[in-house]
Amino acid sequence: MAKRKYFKTESKKLLDLMVNSIYTHKDIFLRELISNASDAIDRRHYRSLTDDAVEAADEYAIVIHRDESARTLEIADNGIGLTEEELINNLGTIAESGSKAFLEKLEKQQDVELIGQFGVGFYSAFMVAQRVDILTRSPYSETGYRWTSTGEATYTIEEADKDDIGTRIILHLRPDDQDNEETYSDYLKEHTIRRLVKKYSDYVRYPIKTDVVKKEDDKETTVTETLNTMVPIWKKAKADIKDDDLNDFYKRQYHDFEDPLHTIHTNVEGMLTYTALVFIPKNPPQDFYTDQFEKGLQLYSKGVFIMDKNKDLIPDHFRFVKGLVDSADLSLNISREMLQHDRQLKKIAAHLEKKIKSELEKMLKRDREKYIEFYNAFGKNIKYGIYDNFGAKKDLLQELVMFKTDQSDTYITLAEYLERKKDDQKAIYYATGSSRAQILSQPQLDAVKEKGYEVLMFTDEIDEFMVQIMQSYQDTPFKSLKQSESDLLDDEKKDALKTKEKDHKKLLKAIKKALKDHVKDVKLSGRLKDAPVCLVSGEGLSLEMEKVLKNLPNQAGIKADRILEINPDHELFTALSRIHETNPAKIDDYANLLYRQALLIEGYDIDDPVDFSNRMVKLMLEASEK
Ligand code: ADP
Ligand code: MG
């Protein structure tokens, strides 16, 4: 007795669209079903290497049967097959998120061609079939199953006889509709199938076979012919590969709907022999900065698929690349565990790391615009790469990072920074903030601006952590503008400051006392021009880093040292001195307001807004009484 089940909501919507399809590229259904068949064979082959329960087939093949009298087109494979559970999970509820994303894309673009990129390619069968039967047998089930659906709300599943492992997808083609020039019977013709396989599936690595009729001396014989050349795209001579072919391959194989930003196709021969086809995407996948994301490259040996995401082939700092490695040096009988210790694999990985780095450097030198596109998408990942493992990859990666500066709204590299730094400049200055505009408004910039020193804008959380690890670039140390100012001041200015600090010792002491719960020190500042105060941190942890660490579970208690710097040349300071002389009790309110103001300028939250407000109100009332 067949069990009747309902499609999940998102899948149902997609099916409606397929059943009532108005799309012109209906042909692509064949490509999708062949690609599923090829995937299924890949999986069976891989399992046969790693799981005793699965036997390899003597010869893998995808077979297309055309039956004009029954009006059926069948795509059969001897791949892994589907268990009952897999039929329900993989076909009844196919990647719901994929369905949704694909529907959204379709609404905007009407581009049904993209269906495979969203993990819902199977459904395209309903563009040409009024009913789809699947007869399948998995090595993990005792029996075969028949799955049937007309693409409406439901499908049925029942046990069925099938002796061999694999899947037959049987499409009951729709009736032709002459009015709309929809002639589905074309798909039963040899030349149509031949054309479509050549066009879309030529590189599939398993033979795609069909029976064809040959005429010789008026005698007709039926023979089985392989329609595809089976040369995978990466095995073709580079001169024979068009960019479009590579882009299409990338999009289909790695589920992206945009062309890659950059393609690296490399053939290495010698001690180590391998081909790599590696793509840098235009944009990070949605889960890129989550722990859901899995890096890795596909692994092939002589064109035979071994595994999908080999993590050991790609270091974390380049984990954004997608692609594959095909090496004849790898044994076909390798399990996952053996791969981890494979010396050849380690050598390939080391090679590839260098190759990717040099390609990026080339891009940086020759096509800055493209590199910036890359950097906007993945620059953060490169910075994490420098920070990781206590800076182990600093030398490899430091030429790849860029920053905007106070003088430049476009990115510059660290090398470019050093090239144009002032002769008397001893450090690489940086300032941290939420955006370039916010940093440009910070009072700490005044003194360096005067000197003409350029300042790197640190707007990513990782930036400061990265330079803490780097310490210096080409022997020039990094220096935060929000830390000690001493090397920005000449001796004359330093002396003048010291004298002023002595003159106002009592006042400074009073302010420090008023703020003892908030700041470690109160100092007079030599770097401020227009602003009355600014807030800086002592050596070590900065205020920005404190903000980042606060959100981490076991770092929450760590605090930066706060130092309040007051501008002695500002009117407000003169006013403070006066008040300190005439009405010292008032200093408490003034100091507290001053400190909160510094926090606000820096873009921090004030810790006690009610206290701030109360003091402010008090002061305003007093002023109005005068
Ligand atoms: P995708 O191939 O991107 O996963 P599809 O909609 O094309 O999305 O297929 C959905 C799922 O159905 C596949 O992931 C696979 O689990 C299963 N499937 C489809 N065709 C076959 C097949 N011929 N053999 C085994 N499983 C298949
Ligand atoms: Mg598919």
C-alpha cells in the first residue's frame, strides 16, 4: 500500500511554479537530472572506499532511455540510490532555504537556469513531466522504493522490486501543446538528447549512454553510444577553455549565482603532479563568518571523485576559496583518516597557499580595483589570518592588508604608507573608531595632522588585535593615537606642559579625585587644538579592544586603563581653574561632566546617564539663577 505524503510549504510553492512553468529554458531539466545522477555515482564510489557495506559498481554509467510509445524519458544511474527516509527528506522537503532563496531570485529575474545553484534542481523535472516516478535502491535498504508525484501537493512512496543499486528517474512527458509551440515529444528524439548532453553535460565524468539507431546499407541496427567526451573542464587544455565555461562550471558546482571574482587554474608537473582549479568568489557566502561555514576543496584522483570538502588542502586564512584539486599522485583507496596524514596532500596544500598568495599580490599590483573588491569581501579574513596563531603567518599575509587613512579615502598598503611617511616619523599611526568619518572627528588627531603624519583608520574590530600581534611592519612600530602622546611632542612643548602641570597640581588632583572610579589618571594634553578634553588609554589594552572583549564569554572583566587628557589652552580649563579657586566644591560636578563629554566624543556609552543628566540640570539651573 502506497503511503501518501505532503510536500513541505516552500517546496510546494516551487513545484507550483514548475508545473505551471512559463520558462523558456525548460531544457535544463536534463542537465539537472544528469548532474544528480553523477553526484549519486560520486557518492557511491566514495562510500565504497570507506564503508564495507557499499560495493563499487564494475562500471559506472548514466543511461538515458527514450520510449516514444509510452512517452517516457528515463535517466538511470548506478549511484548510491535513496532509502525511504532519504526520499522523504531529500525530495519531499528539498533544502527549504534553497527553495525560498530560489523563489526570490526567480521573482526578480525569471531565470530558471539558476535552479541548480540553489539545491532544488530536481524539481525542474516537473517543467516537462506531468508525472515523475523514481525507482530506487540504496545499499542501506533491504528493498527498493517507488516514489511518484504529479508535482501537486502530494507524493506517494511504496516498496518496489529493484535488484541493482541505483536510481531510475522516469518522466512521463506532458502532451504537446501546438498552440504554445511546446513540443515535449522532442525530448524523445535522439538528436535532441545528443544536443543537450553535448551542450550541458559534456564534461560529466561518467559515460552518458543512450541507444541510437544506425543505418548501414538500408539495415537498421541499434547500438549504445556514449554521448559525452567525459573530459572534465580542468583537464582540458587552457587554450580550449572559455571564461564562460569556467564561470558556468563554478556557479553550478559551487552553488553561487554570481561569476567568480577570480579563477586560478594551475597545472603542476614534476616531483608533485596535480591540477588545481580554484575560485575566489565575489561575495562571502551567508554563513562565512559563522561556525556553520565549512572550508575545503574537492579532491579528485585522475578525474575520479574522492571527497567533497578536504579541509587540509586550504589554510584558514584562504578559506574563502572554492574549487578542486586533481592529483594522480593520490591513491584511490584512501580513507579520510589516511588523507590527513598524506604527505603528497600536505605538499599540494603548501604549494597552493603560495600560489593563492602570489595571485592576490599580482591582482593588488595590476588591478587595484579588482583587489579592492576582493578586499571588501574577504580582507577581514586576511587580518584574522595575521592575528591567528600568534602571528605565524604575518610574513605571508602582511603585504595583503590595506587601510584607508585620514589623508586617503581609498585603501593603501602598509608598504605604501611607509613610502610616503615623513622623514622624522618614527611610527605607523592608527586611530580606532566606528567609521572613517567618526575617526576624523576625534580630537586626538589634531597633533598628528599638524605634523602631517598620516593615520591609518581602524574600523574593523580585528584591526587593533592584529597590530598588537604584528607589533611592527618593516621595523616601524605601530602606535595608537589613543595612547601616550609623548613622541608627538617636541621637547619645548613637553617642558611647557610639565610647567603647567606643576602650576595646576591642585586642580588636577581635585579632578582626579572626583573621577577616581572612572579613570586611572588625569593629565594635561599637548595634542588638542579645539577640543577641551579627550580620553586615551594606557599601554596595552585599548578602549576599542575592551569593547570587543566585553562581548566574549570569559573576557568580560578585562578593562583598559582610561586617561583623561585636558586641553590647558582651552577656555574651559581657565574657567575650571577659576572655579577651583573660588568654589572648589563644584569641581566634582564639572569633572564628571567633562569625563562624560569625552566619552561621548569617542562614541562610547556613558556608564551612568542619570547621574550625567542630574549634574547637567543642576548646572543649568545655577547658570540661570545668575
Ligand atoms: P542538489 O542536487 O543540489 O542537492 P536536487 O534538487 O537536484 O538538489 O536534488 C535533491 C537531492 O535529491 C539530492 O541532494 C540527492 O540527495 C537526491 N537525489 C536526487 N537525484 C538523485 C539520484 N539520481 N540518486 C540519488 N539521490 C538523488
Ligand atoms: Mg542537483
